[in-house]
Amino acid sequence: MTELMIKPRLRWACRRGMLELDVLLAPFVEEGYDALSLQQKHDFERLLAADDPDLFSWFMGHGQSDDPALQALVTVILDRVRV
């Protein structure tokens, strides 16, 4: 699948049931996704497959993913917000 086909699919997947997640994930696809390595891009798609309560917990610092690659992406996304 080409990058042109992936971005719209990712934008749609970033529309979550929680506003807190929407404001983190949607801007990241537009502004940070292209800078990820190929492996990180695959991991980002796996991150988007996680349940909203888990994502909320990870992004709010109430818990961490058991998957180190997903937790690393949470950190990357949060670091972009803090800048």
C-alpha cells in the first residue's frame, strides 16, 4: 500500500471515542508520522489497534503498554506534544 493510501486510513483510525486521544493522535499523523522509521510506522498501526481505555491509560501516564515498541511510540507522541 502506498503512502498516499495509508495516510487517509490512519487519519480515520485516529478518530477515537475520546477527545483526549483525538487531539494527540490526529495531529501526530499529520506532523510526526512521516519522520518515523518503517518499523515505527508498523508499530503505530498496531498502537491504533489498541482499545481506547488502554490508550487513554498509557497517554495519561496511568499505565504502560506491555509491548516496549508501543510504549516507545507513546513516549514519542507525548514528547511532540510537550515541545
